[in-house]
Amino acid sequence: MSDPAAVALTHWLYRRLYEIVRDAGDYGVTRDDLARRLYAHRSDGGPASNCIKQVISARINPRLAKFGLVIRCGRGQSFYRLEKR
């Protein structure tokens, strides 16, 4: 079955980030683990400046809002989770 939210995220980076967080389930995924999985295909390990939180809030969450979803990482928490709005 197709995931409409994943299909709506047309940029590969946005879609992959969403899929990693979605697949982590209720437990969530740390920023470091998320970055490691996101850039696993790169021999250099990805960019030195990791602005995942900014990408999620500015690019991904507005698109997920159409589906009643949001990726959150609350203050003091180190795990990103997919939640219903």
C-alpha cells in the first residue's frame, strides 16, 4: 500500500527523512542516527553542518500538515517522532 504523505514529499531528501522517522515508530530516532541513515550512501558521511531540524520545520512539516502529521522533537528530547496533529 502506498503512503500518500511519502508520495507528496517529492525531494529525495525530504522523503527519505520522513521514511526514517516514520519507520522508527513510537520510540523515535536520534538526530545522529537520522543523519547517519540519511547520508549512508555518501563516502564522506554527509555535510558537516547538520540542519535537520530546520529542514523538518521549514520544508517537511508544512507538507505533512495536509495529512494531519508532524515530525516533532521536543525541547530536552533527543528523539524525532512522527505524530498526528
